[in-house]
Amino acid sequence: MNETGIQWTDVSWNFLRGCSRKSEGCGVDEQGGCYAEKTAYRFSGKGQPYEGLVRLTKKGPRWTGEVRHLATKLAEPLSIKKGVRVFVNSMSDFWHDEVSNQWIAAAFGVMACCPQHQFQILTKRPERMPEWFAWVKAQAEAEGDSSPYRFCVRMAEEVLGKSLTSRIPAIELWPLPNVWLGISAENQERYDERIESLFRTPAEIRFLSCEPLLGPLSLHLTGIVPSQIRERYTPASRLIDMVIVGGESGDRPRPMDLAWARALRDECQESGVPFFMKQLGSAGRDDKGGNLDDLPEDLRIRQFPEGIDP
């Protein structure tokens, strides 16, 4: 695992390589772009780690859509004794369609055997999450397990080729208390289409990444909730444990209006939801740092869920 400059996590754990664009947050033809896609392209030459996973087009680097599973990387958290916050697959999407249910189970098996860590999983494909949890529950029951916990550990053992029995905690909790599940939501449309899947998924911590924030966005934590979504949103504050906000960085970044960030801050504060302002991106003087000192005084807020050390 590698240390990362992302302020809300400590290290990244990339046992998947490759992805595909999903929505505006991944970039558009004339502006923005996925940092992972651009980084992967730098290492896509012959014999390099991302060979065949990214191609250069007239509009810039683009994922090919292929996703590779790296068994050698899957075991990395097991070798770190001190607890850290782990961003899972910063260079891919954990819930991508090309990732098998069994492989996801193996990853959960490793996470189950590392209760000292906090694993943070973000996705633009949350519709798969409740489907997978239903699948793994059915698989475990078919094999005579009372919960998916042991099934996932067995899947990890198969991939790693070694026993993890000695790493299983005395108390086996499901859903895993050290796994955060979250969605990326760059605007109101994407939030509204993705949040229901997150709410339907068993999780101890649910979080949002509104980065890059590309438009005004209400979380429906307070005030009037649209009638067609009232049942699944009320009260959302009981289901959201952290909101991360940031502007876009990199080449040709799209602007973020500080009023959008302040509106999210106000919603979170009124509802008691931890708010984490990551960076201004193109709205700041410098799009490379994300330094807290560059933020306006009223946005210098970096809060974590209760019980999580900052």
C-alpha cells in the first residue's frame, strides 16, 4: 500500500487496475478528467503496470474498460499492524461491472481479517452494492454459514492460497464495522440517482464525496423533501456519516462556486453530519495543494465520523 496526499485517508490499496468513465465527474471532452486515468496513462507503456488499460485519443487519455485483478496486492493490508485509514482502489472502482462477485468477497475477507484498519470504498456504481450483499448472503446460507463473514474469508483464502483462520477476530460482525461505503456525487442529478442504493446497502459508515463539485447539490437533510423521494430520504441525516467536498484540480479544471460548498456545509451543520472540506481546486489560488490555509476561514472544516481519529 502507498501513502497518499488525500487528506481524509492515509494509504491507498490498489488491487484492481483499469476502469471506465461513468459520468461528468470523470471528465468531459473539453474540461476536467479523472486523475486516475491520467496517472495510469503515464504508466501504460510496454511492460508497465497499466499497459493495455489506457489509450491516448484525440480528446486525451481514456480507459479501455478492461479491469485486472491483482492477487499479489490483495494481501497488503495483512502486513500492516498499526491501524490506518485505507482508500480502497483509488485507481479503479471497487464495484465496476468487470469485477466478479467472488473477487469482491475475497477483498471483504481480507478486510474482515484486518479490524485494525478503516477501509474507505467510494463508487460511482452503487446500484451493485445492495445486489452484492444479497448475493453474498445467499451464498453463505447455501454453504451453511450464519453470516457472509466466513464465506468472504474463504474466498480470500482461495485467492491468496493461505489460511487466514488465525486472523479472524473473536467477534465476527456483519456488516464489517471497519468498512465505509460511499458514493461520489458531483451534482444533484448524480446524487439523486445514486443515494438510494447507498441507503439500501448494509454499512456501519456511509459517506459522500462531492468532488469535483460541479453544481449546486442538496442532500435533503433538512427542509422540504421532494414527494417522490420522501420515503427513502427521510431523515437522511441518520444514514449519512460524513460528507467530503472539493473542487476539481489538474488540467483544465471546471470551476466550483464557493456558494455550493457553503450550502452543503450549512446542511451538514444543521443536521449534525461531519463535514470535510478537502480543497478549493480551481476556485483557489493554487489547484495543486489543497492546503487548509488556502480555504476561506468559514470553510476550514475537517470533521470525521464519531469515534474516528482525524
